[in-house]
Amino acid sequence: MKPKLTVMFREEPDRTGFLFDMDSGASVVLNRTGCFLWKLLEAGTPPGELPGKLAEACGGALPPSAAAETEAFLNSLRLGGWIGEQGGTVTAPPGAAAGNTSPFPAK
């Protein structure tokens, strides 16, 4: 899973954050755990490794439901259109057909 190219992430000083989709104008607020997981996705961490990375960050002490909750978070990102399969459903920004990978159209 990879974030769509048109999704911007901003982390706030309190380590919460939000996502903004430049195509649709949709936004979603992330708590600290959501921000942590989002940054791992941006870095290319495979979804199956997310619960282990979360456990490492928390000193290994996670409730038994953590893996299921992480999968639920990923499912909500998938259903919301925030992430897609690698190499498949990632939406390119305007102008990408001309080789422009910026979210702004080529001049």
C-alpha cells in the first residue's frame, strides 16, 4: 500500500496530523498512532510489518487487538481512497502525462 500522490500529510507539533486530498478536497484527522503508521506507509513499509513497528515504538507492550485495529485503520484508508496498491491504483497529479510529477500543471 502506498499513499496516493495527490494526498498531502501534515504533522502538528502535538504529533497529531491530517491528510488532505488535492483532487477531491477531502481531509481526515489522524491521531498520534495514525500519524506514526502513515509515516511508515510513506516510507514504503509493507502493511504486514506495521503492527511489529508499532510494538517496537511502544516498547513491545501492545494489546492483543492491535493487529486487528491496525488492519481496520488500513481498510479505512483504502476505502477513503487515501492509499492504493503499489503500482496500480495510485492517482497521478495533473500534468503527470507530460512527465510532471508536481501536483501543479506543467507550464
